[in-house]
Amino acid sequence: MSDPLALPGRPEEPDLVLLDDAEAVAAEGARRVAEALRAAVERRGRADIALTGGATVGALYRCLATPPIREAVPWPAVHLWWGDDRFVGSEHPESSVFLARTTLFAGGSGDAGDPTGLGLPTGNVHPFPIDAALAEGHDAAWVADAYAAELRGALPTGPGGRPAFDVALLSIGADGHVLSVFPGSAAFARDAPLVLAVPAPAHIGPHLPRLTLRPDVLDDAAALLVLAVSPAKSAAIAAALGPERDPVRWPAQVARRRGATWLVDRACLAAVSSPEGRSSPTRP
């Protein structure tokens, strides 16, 4: 059972939905992703989604790959991209591609035409070309440039002049980061490229260099889904939804917009129902 969390007088704010636990967040997130993908395919013949990493997202992927939700997605018309990843090979356990392979693609048979097992053609899966870079001796900046070119060539252009996803998935870190955009990130600079190479963060693990999309790409996504679970994230959620607006300090605020949906579990209840202009949730 879910609750709407109202934000009175703030029409630009996201929809906040309170769910019982992380399992419920994953299930509801998978349902909403399937719905958005299906709607995009009906509207324009294909759907492009930006994936991310993290344990909560992995649980969502498992739900998305499980009937009946699995059958609700027109997989042959879906294209998978990543909003960020670590600069490691796709077989590395910290790779977001590895996460998808072991959750979303777990039923795959290894068939060359459809390694995902979802009826998703190989050409519809677009990871950062990290494996190629590592094999050929290229650095993360090379990966960033190559991925930016691929995105610009494949996706429609949104109102802001950026590649526009039909769905973008995000989870929030304990420091308030989304994608691999950390507090104070150079990704907020006006002249930041579409895709950036990010040095390994020292303040939060895993301490690995990364690739990330520039955060304003999220402004042009048709649907933006944010997952927020566990007490460890409560302080970050409270700051992100608080009265002070400073995305450079709290990057999760880039997802605080109309058209975004935040799925929050009860462990974060104290953060999202604070007295700073927000109401207590309606009980189911």
C-alpha cells in the first residue's frame, strides 16, 4: 500500500510516494518503469531508458524481469543506456552493467542474438564503451567522448537541446549524490560536457573513477524515477527536499521537479514528512 505525500503550494515539486519497505519500492518502481516504457513505444515506436546502479535498483531490475511485469514491456523496442557507471570492466562486481547482467538479464541464455533473455536485441543495449577502452588502452575521457557521440546520434533532442530519455532511473547516495554527480561536482559547470569522466571519490565508496551524464540531462527526460530507501539516506533526503535550494551542495535536488516521482520507504518517513512546509502522509 502506498501513500501520496503532498507538497502544498509547490506545483513544481515531484510526486512523492511512500511505501512500506525497500521491497515495495522496487516492485512499484518496476511497475512504473514498465508503464513508461510501454507508453513510449506506443507514442514513438521505441523507448530509451537510462539505467543506474545500486542495491535498490538491482531489486527493481529483478522485479522488472519477473512475470507478469516482464510480459508488460515491449522489449524488442526498448533501448537500454546508463546514466553513470564505474570505470571498470563489465565483469567487475562494481560495474553497473554487471549489476544489470546479474539481475535484469539473469534469465538470459547467452544466445548471441539475445543475451538478455528478454527478447531485447543485442544492438539495443548501450553501455559506456569501457570494455573497449580498457582493451585498447584508452582512458575514461575517451569513453565520455564516445558515449556522448552515441547518445547524440541515437536519441531525440529535448527542449533543452540535450538527448531526451523516455525514462531515467536514479537512486540517492548517503551524501545526496545522484548519477555519479557528487556534491561540488564539476558536472554543474555551464561548460561541462554531456558526459564526464569523474575522478574516484575519496569521501564515499567504492573509490573508483566513474563516468556520468551531466545532471541537466535529467531535465529533458519524459519520466524521472527516484528511489530512496533506508535510514542511512534520511539525512540526504531531508536536505534534498528541504527549504534551501542548492543542487551543487545536494545534487539530488536536480530530480526535484514536476514530472519526477520519488518512491520512498517508511525508513525515510521522518525525512520526507518534516514540518518544513510538507504534510504528513495520508495513511492507507
